[in-house]
Amino acid sequence: MPSSSLYDRPDARHASAARSELAARFLAVRALSIQLAEPLSAEDQCLQGMPDASPTKWHLAHTTWFFETLVLARLATDYQALDRRFAYLFNSYYESLGPRQPRPQRGMISRPGVDEVLAYREHVDGELLAFIAECDEALWAAAASLIELGLNHEQQHQELILTDIKYGLSLNPFDPVYRPRRLATVSATGTRPVAWLDFPGGEITVGRPAEGSFCYDNETPNHPALLRPYQLANRLTSCGDYLAFIADGGYRRPEFWLSDGWAPVSAGDWQAPLYWRQEAGGEWSLFTLHGRRPVDPSEPLCHISFYEAAAYANWADARLPTEFEWEAAMASRPVQGNFLDPAILHPQPPGAADGLQQAYGDTWVWTRSSYDPYPGFRPLPGALGEYNGKFMVGQLVLRGGSCASPPGHLRPTYRNFFPPAARWQFSGLRLARDL
């Protein structure tokens, strides 16, 4: 009786299917990045509106550098780099991987051009797909988790492509359109008042185990947390809600603001959320990826700093939730919502259903929690340990994802983080209160 083929063995068939699935996901994620860049000219792709943002071209190259440096250069023994100089240009913040272009000067990289960056992506894509198909089982065991991390890393940069290009285009006095807008969703509820939902508190388990399906190291380890009974607003804070805060002099009344927040309000003459502008007749407009249009009071408030979120909460006689209050309320709910859809790319009004609305998507939710390590946290070994752990100071946690977060990227335990003054991300708020 002839021996069975290698691929007839159950373990081998499973391994082959896992490789095929990862390769298919790799192609899909990489294609979405290109799709997001397609509406942009070569000049658009060089825009760096501020030091915290990066050009689209750089995002496309950096996510490619990640696969090249952390997978191919380490594990594919015969890999040949397309251009070794790219290691300097497209490293982000990995000190252990060598020197790099200063972040505020990424917009000065006019060369390589967009066509060369696309050729770089094509080169690395081909090499990585060949590696997935041909590497032995020992290399596959080492590579699979790195490739998975790289895919999630690229999904983060897909959101950054949208946030960064939105900021860059907003500086253009002609309010350019990134992509034409699909017909807007019409709210069935208008600006219905907030309803308050009770949550019992008690001891809960937060975070993820260190082993199991993919998560970032900053979500681990899972551990107990004790919550007092609390309430959450049934929906995100709307533009209409915030217009009342503005009309009541919210930006001129220091009693609502944290001291560190009052400083940028005063220095920057903040009078409204980022991208809002008061027109000659007194009405408010806002810049979107579909161009400038009037503020819709029913839509979720977006592009505010932690300081603005906290000030509004004080004005509303409420507070911001902690990240664990948010996680406890959302953990059992399906991770569904208004995520990245190239035809929408903007927060949408809530539906007419009762109960908790907008659990995920639309806007990231500022929490009152500082971005700290969980008890027992251990960063990933080597250069990957620089991915999250070294940023655990001076930042606040956001939860829930936004209209620019790729579908399938979020989890109830996902922790985003930004400095408290950041406004260019799709960040909003949901009110909380003590019971």
C-alpha cells in the first residue's frame, strides 16, 4: 500500500489551510491600504500636516518595512532587500532596529516617489507570499504570529492614513474632497435626550489571557477589577449636545476645565471641536473627508481632545467612564458598528432602538483611565517590546473604535491611547455617572 501524501495527513492539511487563510488575509489587508490611497494625488500623499501625522506614502512604506524587517529579514535566509536605505526612511520608533528619519521630517521625503513605494510593496508582498507557501514548519511556527501582528499593525495604519490625510486636507483653504459622499443616513431619532442605563458594578475580569487568539500585549494579562455601581449614557454625545455647551460659553468658563486643559484652550484659542467653523450667519460647519458641510446635530461629536471631553462632562454634571466600566458594559455585545466604509467615513446618528446604542464604531470614546500597564504586564521580547509598553506614560485610554477603524480589527479588550490634547483622531465621548 503506497504511503499517503504529506498533504493527506490531517496535521499537514490543517497547516496548509492555516497558511492559505493567512495569505488570503494578507492580500486583503494590503489591498485595502492601496484602496485608501487611490483617491490621492502624488502631492497629497506627501502631506504631513503636523509632526504627529505622517504622509500617506510613508504609511504605505512603513507597513511594508514592518513585514520586511521583522519577518523576511529575520526568517527568510535568501531574502534580498529592494533598497537597504528604506530601513532608515521607514522605521518609526524602534530604537533597537537602528537610526531613522526624524518623525517631524517625514513630509520631506519626496523621494522615493509613490511609484517606487508601490514597487517596494509589490516586492515585499511577493517575497512574503512565497515565504508563507514554502517555509518549513519550524519557520512557519516562528513567522505566523509575526505576520498576524503585522496585519493588525497595518490595520492601525489604515486608520491613521484617514486621520492624517483628513488633517492635511483640512489645511487647504479650498476644502478638498477626499472621496465623494454616499447619501447620508437620516436619523430616525433626531436629537432625542440621553437615557441613562444602570450597571451593577462588582468584581469583573478585564483584559485578555496572554495565550490564545491574537491580542496586543497591552491587553494582557487578564485580571480582576472592582467597580462601583454606575450609569452610562445610552448613546454617544451628539453634536447637538455639544452645541449647547458651546452656546453656554463652555470654552470661556475655566470652572469646567482641568488646569492642563485650560492652557491649550487659551493658547490655541479653541472655540469648538477640530474641523468646526462658525460661518458668517452664525451657523456651524465642519470639514469631513467628503468636504465641508453644516454640522448635523444628530451625529456623534467627533475630533475632540480628552480635555474637551472632560470639560463637557463636568458641564453636563457627569463624568467620563473608566476603561473598565466601558469594557464591562460592552464585553458581551457583538463587535458591530459603523467601522471603515470608504463610502461613509464619518460618524452616523444612532438608530431608533431602545437600550445601549453605538457600542462600537463611529468614534473612539475617551475614558478617564491613564494608559498604564496591567498588573503582571510583560512586553513582547526584543524589538516588539517597543510596540506598546514604552508609551505607558502621559496618555489616556480610548475604547470602542471609530468610523475609520477597519472591520474585524477591534475587540472588547482593545486599548487605544493618545495624549490628552490630541484632537485629529476620530475621538468622542460617552457620559458616565455614579449611582
